Amino acid sequence: MNNQNLDSILHSFDTIQLSQLSNNLKLMNRIDTKYLTNEIQLLELLPHLVSKYNIQVVESDVRNSRYKTFYYDTKDLEMYFMHHNYRSVRNKIRIRKYIESDISFFEIKTKDNHKRTTKQRIQIFNDDIYSNNDIKKFLEENSKYKVSELYPYVSNEFNRITLIDKDMSERLTIDSNIRFSNINTNMQATLPNIVILELKQLSSEPSYIKYLLKEFDIYRNSISKYCIGSILTNKALKHNSFKNKMHFINKLSMC
């Protein structure tokens, strides 16, 4: 991506601080709608959003923040296969690091059979989940898993732009420069030229970005960074259900 052009566009947005967001807008219980596009289309899209959205800034006016995530799963990858096998109720368990803010959270994401996503989290100060009694208690209170059942599996790093609509009713995240590393296979992979957009709302309602994406022929396309990263870094992993998704990603990255 042309970082100079991107930076210029991002600085044309009005800004908003995380502290200015209401608890509702932090959207720990929400409807997620995901879209896939590429870096060229993103640079075409963003100018259309300047009048409709504010951009969230963090330390020292950073507008394109760095994130790192460590995903955990059971020995037999139960959480991966719940997604692969189209289970409507499923979990992801992870550590999410906000690089610029130097803050980390242990998080449990749950998708229910009404397509709502609930995120629960606690702040942590080291990555050793096995000796942390607060994490053990939190995990057992909020999921069916115990710390002893979990193993670190895949990590990813990416950049995220966060936009908040002017009415303060929804949040749009834009992830790019996505890289993966598999702790078991030691394989690494990237998603070159791929951008993941995720609209987060309290309920599934009309939105300017939905209209705009349709105008650009960009349609809803669910994607899990955990699952895609697992496939790309473990060639032996069964992924029949994701073959069409991987074909579309490969095609989109070539545009």
C-alpha cells in the first residue's frame, strides 16, 4: 500500500479518543459484519468516509495502530474445527496486545446462534496464562475451558484503522498488513494486499458504509484471521470448508 497516500487520507479525518467513547460504543456485545477487499480499493473507499466518520487515535496521534494476537486452542484444535464445521456457537480465546498503548488483554470471544458476538476480557501484565490465577478463574467462569486444556497455537500481527460514525452508533475497523506465525510448525505467512473490514453495531441496521461497499461491489464475506492463519501455516490441517474462501483471498490479493 502507498503509505504516504494512506497517511494523507487518514489525517483528513476528524479525530476521537478512546476515552470519548461510551461503554455502548465499545461494543462488547454486538453484531459483526465482515468484508474483504484489497489495498487499492481501500485507498479509493476512504475519502468517501471522511465526512461520515471520525478516526480513533491512540498514543501520539497514531491513526493506524499495531496489534498482536496470540490464539489458544485445545490439543485437537476444537475451536478451529467448531468454525470449520459450521457450528453456530463457538469460541476464540486469545491474548490481544495493543502495541502503541503497551496494554494486553486476555479475551474470550463467543459467537451465539443469533450471530451476536460477545467479548469478555481482563487486562494482563504478562503472557503466562498457566500461572495466573485471575486468568484461570476468569476462563472457568466465562467458558467451558480450563487453562490446562489450552495450548498456544497461532499468532498474528496487523495494522488497524478504527473509524467511528458521526452519530456515535457504530464502529468500523480496517485491518491490513496481516502476518501469521504458527507456534507448532514454525511456519510464517502473510496476506499480501488483503484488507479486512469489520462493521460492529449493536444491532444489524442500515449503515452508510454498507451502502458504499455495495456501490464498490464489495459484499459481506465472513473471515476468521485465526482460521486463515491456521490454514496458511499448517499445510496438514483439514480445511475443506475454507477452500472457496482461500481461492477468493488469493484472487483478491492479485488484483
